Amino acid sequence: DVKVTQSSRYLVKRTGEKVFLECVQDMDHENMFWYRQDPGLGLRLIYFSYDVKMKEKGDIPEGYSVSREKKERFSLILESASTNQTSMYLCASKTGGEGDTEAFFGQGTRLTVV
Amino acid sequence: DQQVKQNSPSLSVQEGRISILNCDYTNSMFDYFLWYKKYPAEGPTFLISISSIKDKNEDGRFTVFLNKSAKHLSLHIVPSQPGDSAVYFCAASDFGNEKLTFGTGTRLTIIP
């Protein structure tokens, strides 16, 4: 089974802190994604990566950056956390170049910024 | 610009009856569609998908229907069970683009 593991289930951070969310997948997938889920807004794509050191902005990249130094690991960075970044963050991975396939999600990180 | 829309935020269905969840999309380049199920405090899990070359795909109690001309898809769950109570998201992608675009979700409640 594909496993996507996010480093924390729950996090509480202070406004202005730099926050790192880590995600690791064990299926050698080329593509990795960061989404946030908010009530009434569904899942919105923040950033995705289609290869090591490659990244593309999603629909809501402002206030975030990402890092992919190794194929299995994709990190989301909140440069200076703000209260409007309180949300559920979801990491996903997906194989690439083989046509239509599903993405596999981690268990999510509930981040609260106070 | 919401390219994938789920216009019903919630739906309640009696146990044993059919649940029908709907999804509309605006991007005619979408050619692959998926449904995910999500429980609180967990990540979404993949349920079923359909390619644009088909109009129906079945997997056990779950069937997805695609109407390309109407840019509409639906998920049918028969019979509905209490464990089906969750939030359901539809998602879409277009050929050559790896990212998935999600709808806003429908909360399904199965009444015992």
C-alpha cells in the first residue's frame, strides 16, 4: 500500500513564526502536492512538485514556499505564519507519466496559528 | 473561478436507500474525474474514477456517471450504509497535467 506520512497531526504556532510541514511518501512517486482544506472552500492547491527540485505554484501560493531536495520528501514552509493560515493541510503524491491515476493523501496536519 | 462545483453542501439519506452526489465542471479540457471520501481529521481516500472515454464506471456499491455534453458527473451509492457518512469530493484533471482540481465537497449523512 502507498503510504504518505505527514510529520504532525496537530500543530499550534504563534503569529510570525516560521513553520515547516513535512511529508514523506514511500512509493517513488514523481508528483507531490500540498493542499489546504477550509470549510466551504474544498481542497485548494498551494504548490506541487513534479520532480526533485522542481516546483510549480498552485492556486493559492501566497505566504508559502516549498522544498523538494529528495524524491520522497516534500516540505511546505510558512515563512511568517498568520492567523488566516489556520487550516487543515494535506499532502498527496501521485505517479507520473502513466496516464490517468489517482493521488494518495496523507492523514493531514491541523495547523492553528494564534 | 471554481472550475469544479458541488452545489449541495450536504445531503441526508436513509440507510439502505440510494445516495446521489452531483458535480459540475466548467473546463472542457478535463478528461479524468475522481471521487474521494473524507472522514474528519483524516486525509481523503480515493473511491472511484472515470475517464472521459466512458460514461459509466462501477465498483461494488459505487457507480460514477459522466455526461460530457452537460459537463456533469454523479456518484451513486447503493445501498447506503452508516459508514458512508463522510464528506465527498469530486476532482478532475486534464491530459498531461498532473494536478487535481477539487470541488468544495458534499457532506453525506446516512440516517439509520
